[in-house]
Amino acid sequence: MVMLELPVPPGFVPETEDFARLVEKGKIARYQLRPRQVLVYLRGLEPGVPLVLEYGLRAKMPVQVSVPGARVYEYYDPQKEDRTAPTKLTVKAR
């Protein structure tokens, strides 16, 4: 099993219906909401085949934040991991 830790930046909430749809379509096995991240469980990955997960995060207020990178690792061997680069987000009031 492969795990994804998807960061949820301060001032944002994940669109849970997007993750429920990914489960229904069989793209992910299940997901778990945590205060600062969404934990995604995958049954496996095909070598050489990119995994694309489309989901939304809704801003609750104007913010300028640094977002940590996402993490992927093997459930039974978490030392086998990789991370994406951190990024910065700015949300302005309308």
C-alpha cells in the first residue's frame, strides 16, 4: 500500500466530495482528513504511469501562506519516501 500526505494550507479546507469521488472511481482506496493534511491510501502504483488526482481546496479567508510539500511513502516501509517542493499561495479578497 502506498500513502500520500497532501498538505492543507492554513486558511483552507479540502473539498471532501472530491476525495469521495476519487474513492468511487477507484483511483484511491480511501482517505482520512487530518487537521493540516489529507491522508490518501493507494492500493499501489503502476511503474512509469503518472498518478493524477484532481481535488479542490477552498479558501476560507484572504491569506498568504507557505505550504509544505506533499509526501509519498510505502505503508510498511516509510523510509522509502519522496516529497514535493514547498510552495507559496496568496488568496486575495474579492
